[in-house]
Amino acid sequence: MADVLSQSQIDALLNSMQNTETEESSIQKPEPQKKYRKYDFYSPKKYTKDKLKMLQSIYDNYSRIATSLINGLFHVASEVEVIGVEEQRFYEFGNALNETDIIALAKVGLQDHSKNPPMVFHIAPLLMSSMIDRLLGGMGIDTQVDGSYTYTDIEIALYENIITHLINITKDVWSSYIHMQVGFDRVEENPSMFQGISVDETVVIVMLKISLGDHMDGAMNICLPGTLLFNIFDIIEKTKHLADKDSENAHRDNREEILESIKESEMEVMAQLGVARLNLDDVFNLHVGDVIDLNKPQDSPVSLHIAGQQWFEGKLGVHNKNIAVKIEERTDIRKSDIAV
């Protein structure tokens, strides 16, 4: 027969349950620990946040131009946005590609005529097949492409046509920083065989997301080799230094040019012997021969006013039988006191 609990045992059981609930509510949940990204000291970062931010700004402008280009090329409302700018090794970029992927190479010519590795452009096969389908008159939403898909010769030709348009706008987005020539070179059908960039070279990957209409989106990656970026940043720094130097010279030349253009201008120079205050009755009763007391000693300096502003103090005298003023010193004037 089952044991029957007494009233005291029931009360004790209820109290213990209430205490358990109170203890559980008093226990604070631990705050989630902030995760930090591990830094690889064996391969330190070569590009500062400022340089990566500059690249982000450049390719934000690229995405706006590419959006207009794709809208006109495929007659569909599209959107291109930068989802990340990341520094990594080239082999990491190559390992993320399939053997059947196609990469496009763009040759780059800088103003210092240096030899540079090419930029590498890659578009996801599903997105590219949708673009090709729309270019041929389709809707671009029924394409079935997987990682093992191989492009046909016709599709490769259309691939080159599309990617050429996206490559040609690169020089326009860089034009505010540097003058470069960028043009389509060739497509590489086997990315693992491409040796134009060392596998250990540090590169910057610009990751773009292209939305083609409402039913299709995919990734486009632009690989910027470290050697190319080093030459670009070096030219930008030199150009900036020369621009600052030219700005100083231009400022100096402008000052001399302004002074040269206004030095023939006529200005009124007035010598002020003194200042006296008279009431209206005294002024009304003035006659020829009256003497006005200036309340200044006889040998007091004379103030010279140029365009209504006091600039010098001098001494009254005679030069070639004419009354003249000899300049003794420059009067200290504040910029705030000069009338504009």
C-alpha cells in the first residue's frame, strides 16, 4: 500500500520546490563570450585598414557602375554590392574554385610602365549561365548548373563578351586615384594550371554579390595581386607628395601673380596731423584765421592711413619745398581690425 504523506511533509515538499525555483531565478545566465579572430603571425597582414577601406570605397563605386551596365546589357533590374574586401594568400583563392570553373585575366598597365601580374575575375557558374541565358533571349531563371558543369565553346565566347564589359569599367573607378589601362586578356579554363601569380603571394579579394532580377543572385570575385597593389600604392603616394609640392608652388605663384596684377592700382594715402572734437556751435562760428587746437605736442608723430586704415607713423617735414611725411615705423594692426 502506498505511503500517505502527512500535512507537515506536504508543506516541507512545497517549500523545497519554491526554494528551488527562487535559486534558479537568482542564478544569472552567463554572458556569451566575445569571439576574437585568431591572428596568424607566420603570415602577417600586409595591408592596413585604411588601404582596405580605400579599396572598399573604390569597388563600391565599381558596384554602382556595374549595376547600370548589367541593367542595360540584360534588360533586367539588377543590383551589385560589395560584401567584403579580404586579404589572403592566392592559393586560398584558387582552392575555393572548382576545376571546371573559368577565370578571366585582365592585363594592367600603370603609368610607370612596370610589369604587373593580371587581375583575376571570377563569376559563379550559376550566375554566369543565367546571364548567358538572358543574353540569348531567355528568362535566366531555369538554368540548372552544378559544380561539375563544363562550358561549351559558344558559352565561353559569350562569357568573354560579358566579362569584357565588367573589366573595362575598372579603369574608370580607379581614375580618381591613379591612371591605369585595364583590358581583357584571356580566359583560363583550368584555374589550377594558372601560374601568373605565385601561390604564396598575398592578394586582396573583392567579393561582390550580383542580384539579377528577383530570382537569381550569385557571387563575383576580383583578385588583386599583391605586386600590383604595391606598385599602385607606391604611385599614389608619390603622386600625392608631388601634388602637395605643386600646391605649395601654385600658392606661391598665385600670390605673386595677384600682387603683380594689383601693384598698379591707385590707393589713397592720408596723413592725419591730429583729431579734435568741436560742438556744433563752435563749428558754426568758425571764421578764416581761427586756430583749432589739436591737443598734441608740436613734434608728435603723424599717422599715415592707407585706404582708411592706419598703417604707419611718420614725422612731418619738407621734401623739395613740399610738405612731406617721413615714415618712422609700422603700426601693429590686428587682422580683425582690417575692414574687408
